[in-house]
Amino acid sequence: MEGDGIVRVDINKIKQSSDNWGSSTIFEPRREGSDQIEARDSNNGKNGSLGRPGVRVPEQKLTLFALRLAILEKMATGLGTLGFIWATVVLLGGFAITLDTNDFWFVTVILLIEGARIFSRSHELEWQHQATWSFSDAGKFSFRALKSSSHFLVRTVKAIFKPVLTIRPQSHHDRAITRDAQIAKYTNQNGDKMSTRTWRTSDVPLIPYTGWVFLSRNISKFLYWLQLFSASACVTLSMIRLVQQDFGEISKGDSDKRNRKSALNIFYSLALAEAMLFLLEKAYWEWTVIYHKLLENVNRECEFDPSGMVSIKRFFYDAYSKCVNGSVFDGLKMDLVSFAMELLASESSDEQLTGARILRKFATSERFSEDTLQKIGISISVMERLVEMLNWKDPLEEEIRRSAAEILSILAGKKQNSLRVAGIPGAMESISSLLNTGQSSRGAGDEICQKNIVCDRENYEFSAFNHLGLLILKKLARDHDNCGKIGNTRGLLPKIIDFTHTGQRFLRENHVTESQVMTVKRSLQVIKMLSSTTGATGKLLRQEISEIVFTISNIRDILRYGENYTILQKLGIEILTSLALEEVATERIGSTGGVLKDLFRIFFNKDILESQNSVRVAAGEALAMLAFESESNCGRILKLKMVEKLVTALKDRTLSINSARILRNLCSYSSSDCLIQLRGVIPAAPYVLQAIMLEGNKMQEVMLGLAAKIFRFMTSLESDIIFEETGIKAIELATKLVQILEHYEYPPVKVPRIRKFTIELAIWMMKEKKEYIKFFKHLGMEKQLENVTETTSELESFNVFSGTIGLSRDSTTIHSLVETATDLLADE
């Protein structure tokens, strides 16, 4: 106790003092969510930067650039409009007859080339917009290709005369994922794509037999160069006339020509200013995009791979179009997440893929995930679209489907979002579709036996979708209501259990991949979460899981051959423990050949590393649960002749608690025919008494419970010998029992039955010898029993728990024990 009134406790010492029996078990109540398999993904809890004030997201650079370009564009357009009006109304309308031939043709040519430039400008964005969807051309035609260089012109000229089928995308050594790699899988023998019902707009040949020249994705290039040539010609012609100032002679008294020079100077100046503004815009464009690499920088800051340039370009064109066609500030309202969500709702597969890629990248990014998931989570339509995409089986849509599954797997990491996902009609059926293997064989073990034979659908990554489907289910299963929906989805439970199939070859051969092991692990995790569900839902789920004929046999294979995968063994054991909450399932597990024997082998396996002792603890808990209230399983355990080993294991601090539980259940629930075998527990009495005197908490509780059963098999002489051997006097034991009742006035959840076991042992002592009654009366046992009556809770009425719900109410209530003890004290 410090002077400031704060108690400082060494947390590490507390953890060490509890040793291996400090973790929650099925024999004590657990609050909802206190024993999850894994914590929620750390990405979901980290602050994103999209919505935080003072932090600029990468695409803001693009929207600001689009705003500046739009201002220059609108200024040039305004001057051009004024120039057209001036030329048509003032010059050609008022001076058309008096203009010199040179000026007439100069004005006419300037108007024509400016008209061509304005026309091409008005349509360039449209063509560029469509050109961005050429995924096979991603990275090949970027803004760098617009540089005025002889290399570009040479390549363009060469390409014009090549057949369209000879055009191939430019390779990039660092290109991560391209659409070509997927489409190439589904081509005919001639190398042509399989027929589809719609065109990709970037591949439309506008005029038959013209090949590459009139592909829509190349029109924007032509329009771009047309604008540059038009603006340059306009600058040249305007400068020539402004420098020459040769507008013809004006004679005195010729009033029709006196303002002609000024009118022409104004027109040429307007034309020059417009063209110069346009060239300034293009120069700013080239300087920012090519030399400052704006798009590449934004692409990198968004953490996209090189193929992400398609998304960045499309976003920029959309923002620029809005600024040009509407208010210059419209583009500032755009962001990549909302842009991607709009694309996801498109009917175009290319647009869907781009939207899915953006959302997947931002959802998995540490910087952007929080705000991205928040935006997706509040948009039911987007979540419904993602769920719908899980059903898409077309190989050409594989990446879209996979991206949707990845986004949902992250989205389901937060409880609120997981409830929304599960609440979408047909969501569970869609998730179930991810678990299709594309093979007739069962599970990962059969895949090993087939030497990784490719699936019927060429190289379709079924395993990746299996992983994602199981991951989504695992996150959804954290919520009680979702567990019920999973169980009610037709055919889903058998699919999940199918992935637990392994076998000897799978578990003991070296060629098993980490991915295949992960599939088994995730399926076991999902089953564990479902089987440990509380309430009526959990009861139904456990019944359904145990009724599937492969469940227990698959877990048995993991127990038998999985010594190299202790994490899988532990998960399998925990599933058996949860299933054993149901009487029918307990019998099924016990009657499945070798399960009890394999559990004991793991429980007593001293070759397991100390860091992996948790699997031994889990095996002990499973055995204790299987022996609980099951006469048939107790008989099977006694036939295995494990009593002596269990007695020895009481001295092993890793195994002592569960050894005591197993022995107590054997003593409590074995048939009367096994009394001779059960006398084998008597050698454990000395250690049990010492543990009661020296230990505390959970260890003390289980030893008290075992002691009350062991002494039933001993005669008075044998019990006296035990007290003599241990050096513990009966009065000392009686004192300890009274102290326990006094200390645990309100038993904590970690030791819910300690008072009950204490009273049971006290009753045995008082029945054994009359003099023990005097000890208890002198120690104030009557007062403690009265206090127990007044403070008894429901917690002490049950032997096992499903979360906070008590199961298997003890037929002998604590009140009846108190009454028996009180009557014994009164008889003295």
C-alpha cells in the first residue's frame, strides 16, 4: 500500500500463480465473448486517415489538379466563344465584303481549325473515359505516351499497319495482376476470346476492316494530337497577322473600313489568347503528369499495384469531366471509395472489377480501412452487391468474386457489420457457395491424395474461395444469432465439416502446404464456435453437428495422426468437449472406436513441448466431460486401465486438475460392478489431502471434490493410515474446511463448487467418527452452514456451463447438504 492509497500489484506474479489451471473451462461459467478463438482483426481497430481532419487523402491531389485544369479550360472556352461571336458578327458579318483576301482566308481557316479543336476537345474526354477500361492495355498507354517524341510517332505508325490480333500489351516486370492472365485461360485454339454477348467499349472497331486505326481506345489519341496541331496552327496564324499588321489600305472617307484594323486585331488577339491558354493547359498537364508523375505518385500513395493506374486514370477523368461540364467545384466532392462503390453497381464487368479492386485495397490498408469499412457498412446496397457477387461462378469474374469475398471477410470483423451482412437475404447461401471445391472428393485430405490434380474448371482457385468463405463464417459465428443462421442454412454444416477431413497421409507427409493446413484449421475453428454456442441455439447446433457422420471420425483422424499439428488437435478436442454437453453426442463420441484412447495418449504424452501443453490440458478437460454423467464412457475408460496413470498424473501440475476431475467422475458415475477397479484411486488420497491443505483456488476445489469421493472407498482403518502418512491431523483438516467456507462466502466463477465439495467432505468426516463432529462444532461449523444457506446462488447448483447458462443441475442441492451436515452436528 503506497502513500497515495493505490495498491500496486505485480501482474506477472498473478499470472504465474494460476499456472495452467487459470484458463476458463466448461466447468465454470464464461461471459459472452470472453473466450473467442481469435481477437478481432487489428486492422479494424486502427485509426484510418481518410476521415481524420488535417490529413489529405491521395486522390485530393487529383481533384485539385482537375479543378485547376478546368479553370484554364473554361477560360479558354470563354475566349473561344467570344472569338467566334466576334468573327461571325463583326468580321464576317460586318466586314466580309471589305476584308482583304488574306484576312478573309486567315479568319476562315482559324475558325475552321478552332472549330475542329473545340469539337475534338468536347469529345476527347468521352473517348479517353472509355479507353481507360482496356485492362489488357493497362500500363501500356499512360499519359507518358502523350509525349511528343519521335519514338512514339514511330511506334504509332508501325502499329497502324499491323493486324489487330498482333497487338500485344506492353509487359511490365512489376505488374502484379492483369486481366490478360485471366482471359488467356479461356481462349479457343486460335487464340480468340470465347464469345460474349456484349462488346468491351475499348475494342469496338468503328469501321469494318480498318483494324487498329479505328479501335475506340485509339480515337482519344487522335483527338489529342488534333487539338495540339489546331492550337499550334491557330497561334502561328494569329501571330503572323498580328506581326504583319497588313490589313489593307483605308482611303479617306471610306467609313466601311475605318474600324476593320481594330476589329481584326481584336479577333487575332482573342484567337491567340485562347490557343495560348489551351497550350498552357496542356503544358501544365504534361508538366504535372509526366515530369512530376502525379498519377504514379497517387497510385503509389493509394498502395495500388501498377494495374491500379487504370483506376486512377478513370477517377481523374470523372473528376475532370465534372469540373468541365458542371461547376468547377463538382470534382472536389469526389473520393475514391464512393467512386468505387458506384462502379460496383455497374453492369460492366470491367467497371465492377475496378470498383472491387479499389475497395479491396482500401479495406485491407492500415491507413484507409476504418473509413472505408464505415462507408461500406452504412450502405446496404453495396453490401448486398458484394454478397451477390459471391455467387458469380464465371471464370472471367473470378477476381471480382474474390475481391468481394475479401472485402466481406474484413467487413464481418466488426459485430455491427457482421449482423448487417448476415441479415441480407440469401447471404448465408452466397457464403456457402464459396465452399464449393469443384471436385467430387471430400476435403483437403483427398486433395493431397490426388497429388494436387487441377480442378475441372481450368485453374480456378477454389482453395482461395474456400479460405475466404471459412474466414467469413468464423467472423460471423462470433455472434449468437449468426450461429443460428449458419446452422439453419441448408447444406452448410456438412460443407464445413467436409474440410476437416484429413487422414494419415495428409497429416504425416511433408508435401502438405500451409494453405491446406489453414483450410482444416479454419473449418475446425468455425465448428468449435458453433458447437460452443449457448442456449437453445447451441443445443440444436451440437445435435446437428454430432449427427453428421463424418464429424467425430474426422476429428479422430486428427487426434491419431496429427502430432505435428497440435493446434489442429486442440481445436478438435475442444469441439468434442463442447459436443459432450449433449448426452447423445457423448455416447456417440465414446462409442467411436479409439477416440477415448487417443485422448488419453495425448493427455499423457510427455514428448509434447512445454509451450504446447495446452493441448494436453484440453484433452484432460474433454475426458472429464465425456466421463461426466456417462456410465458407459466411465466403463470404457476403466477398461483402458487408466486409473493408475491418472493417480500418478495428480502430481503433474499440468495434468493435476483434469486428472482429479476424471477420477471424481469415474468414482461418481461408474456402475456398481466397477467398485474393485475404483479402489485404485485410494493411493491418491495422501496427495489430495496435502493439496487441500496447501493449495488454493481451482486446485483446491477439484481436490476437495475428489477427496469426498475417494474416502467413500476406504475403511476407517485405511483413512487413519492416510492421515498418519501425510502427517495431517483430522482437526487440522476440519479447521481448513471451516476456513474455506468462511473465506468463500460468495464463491467466484472460477471455483463455483468449492463450498459444495467442502461440505461433502465435512459430512464424510462427521459420519466417519463422532469425535469429528465435536471438532466442527468447536470450530463454528454451524454458523458457517447458516451463512451458506443465506448466500447460496444458482452458480453452485450446476456442474457444467454453456457460457453463462448452467447445464446439468446437480440432483444433490447445496441446501440438502447443509441440512444433512446440520443434522449431524445436532446429533452430537
